[in-house]
Amino acid sequence: MAVLVLSIGSIAALRAADQSRLAIGGAADRLIAQIAARNRAEELRLVPPGERAALPGTVTIGGQAIDIDTTTKTTAAGLVEATVTARSARGGGAIFVLYLPVEPPA
């Protein structure tokens, strides 16, 4: 009986360790996607509004291709809410929301 209990406990411990390994394994993909999203947020702050559409949809960071999608909408306060979604080819991703001032027309 004791052998059965120890066997069940060992199997449960192995499954928990395997699940932890899988969860930690995706951390690098999420981190790289987060870096890409923050980089795009900085680009949106620096680039004039008319040139934001020309930013590339895919960037390479750490040898990994990251797809970046940016959506914008105007808030009631007159700011531009930009939502940056970055997703790696292996599935890890990140979302970053920022608010940009609206520049007056030249």
C-alpha cells in the first residue's frame, strides 16, 4: 500500500514539474514580445502622426520574428489611445496601451 501511495505522489510531482517547465518555457517569447511592444510605443511617441502608418508590421528581435499590430482611437479628452499588440511566431505575446497627444495640423 505504501508503494502505491509513493508512486502516485511521484507521478503527481513529475506532472507538476513538467507543467512548470512548460509555463517557464514560454516566458522568453513573452519577454521578447513585451520588448517589441515597448519599442513600438516609443516609436509612436517619436514619429510624427503622419508617418506612424509606415512603421513595419514585423520586426526581428533576438533572431525571432515578432508581428506587431497597432490600433488607435481618439478618447473623449482628445488624446489618441494606441493599443500595441506584439506576438511571436511561437505564440508568446504582449499588449501595451499608451496615450499620445494629438498634434495640431501644420
